[in-house]
Amino acid sequence: MALIAFEKVDLSLGGRSILTDIDVSIQKGEFLSVVGPSGCGKTSLLNLAAGLLMPSAGRVTYAGKEVTGPRQDIAIVFQDYGKALLPWRTASGNIALALEAMNYPKDLRETRIAELLDLIGLSEHAEKFPNQLSGGMQQRLQIARCLAQDPAVLLMDEPFGALDAMTRQTLQDEVLAIAARTGATVLFITHDLEEAIYLGDRVIAMRPNPGRFEVSFKIDLPRPRDQLTTRERPEFLKLRRELFDVIKEVEH
Ligand SMILES: Nc1ncnc2c1ncn2[C@@H]1O[C@H](COP(=O)(O)OP(=O)(O)O)[C@@H](O)[C@H]1O
Ligand SMILES: [Mg+2]
């Protein structure tokens, strides 16, 4: 059964059609990548899945029930990590916030925070404030805060867009490892075609004005993925070429 389903969804904002005829089922445990040019409605799509926006027509369901608002088991990683973290709370404090919000047992919080900091490799920076951490570290911290929620679903909106290439690859592999370990379902938005293929079980390319789905590619690359060997495979290169051609076409 689909965990998240969009059924003939239209979205209008301020009298303008933003998304039209969005129809997709995301299976439990699936990693779905969505690519498309800027302004084609990717963030709006994610906000619909998150229950932060409601469709103008059609419906969005979660485990078969209509989505009516945000839920604790769906976590969102925003593009702008700067805005997602509280500057007056330390790394530990930012993770604690998520645990407080879900009423995590007080006496177990410290242990859980330590576990999460270890997972994202920030144990030694527990008492630092966001502005004392590099961009990559802040983004890892945002991811840890989402994981503190122990989410069934991770919605990620161009999460690595602002990071350097090496940090980006490290975090891609961390997200894959986390998804594999927890069985989380992931909706991953990116404008990086290679990233979309590298991570996904499926890649959907969007067309703008109004935003709609253009084409869907199934990604049969073996897992676990590897930054060198996966990207060198002939299927990877073929998919990259096909996706590149689609995006080039929809941008014109
Ligand atoms: N609250 C809003 N009211 C009116 N238009 C909006 C609103 N939010 C986004 N839009 C418009 O919807 C379109 C899609 O935006 P968005 O989902 O952010 O696209 P993307 O993430 O692909 O860049 C853009 O043209 C944007 O200007
Ligand atoms: Mg966006």
C-alpha cells in the first residue's frame, strides 16, 4: 500500500495555478527523488505532503487517510538550515527541542541526544552554538533534529544545495544509511540530477507553469550505492543523459 498518495491534486495560490494533475503513490520505504527547474512547484509539493498546504482539488493521503495538517511522524529538512536551527540553543539544545516537543521521557533525553550527535559525527561539538558550526555541520544538526522525531517519513527540500561537493557526498551517504537502517520513506527534492539518481529508487522530473509531472524513471541501481562505482555504471550514465535531456527540454 502507498504510504503517501497524491490523487489528482491541483494547487492554486493567490488565484494562480501552481501545481496541476499531480498523481503519485509513494510506497513505504521508498526513496523518491523529484527534480525540476526553479519555480516549478517542488517546495509546494513537499508542503502538501507535509500537511502545511492543502490541495485546491484532489487529495493527499497518508496511510490511506486524508492529510489535514502536520504530523509528528513526518519530519522536514528545509533547504535553509540557518533558519531551521535556534541560534540561542547549542547543538544538544537544538536536538533536545525535538525531544521536548514529542514528550520524550526526561530521564532518557540525554542518552538519546548523545546517540544522535554520535550518528551525525558531532559528539565533540555538542555544546557549540549553530554559528560556531560549519554549514555542513549545521545541516547535519538539522537532520539529527529531524531524526530525533524518529520519523516514518523524511521530506527533504534541496537539503544539500548550499554545501560543498565533499560534504554533500558525505551527507548523501548518511541519508542513504539512515533510510536503510530505519526503513524511513523519503521524498527528496533536488535540482541536482546526479544526486536524484544516486539516491533514488525512482526519479520524477517536473515541468513548470503550472507545475506538473513530466516523466518518471525507475532507478534499478544496486544498493548500497557507492559514490565512485555507482556513478561509473553504464545505467547511471544512461539515466543521467535521459534526465538531462528531459530537463533541458522542459526549461525551454
Ligand atoms: N504563498 C504563495 N502565494 C503565491 N504564489 C506562491 C506562493 N508560494 C509559492 N508560490 C509560487 O509558486 C511557484 C512554485 O513555487 P515553489 O513551490 O517554491 O517552487 P520550487 O520549489 O520548485 O522552486 C512559484 O512561481 C512561486 O512564486
Ligand atoms: Mg523550492
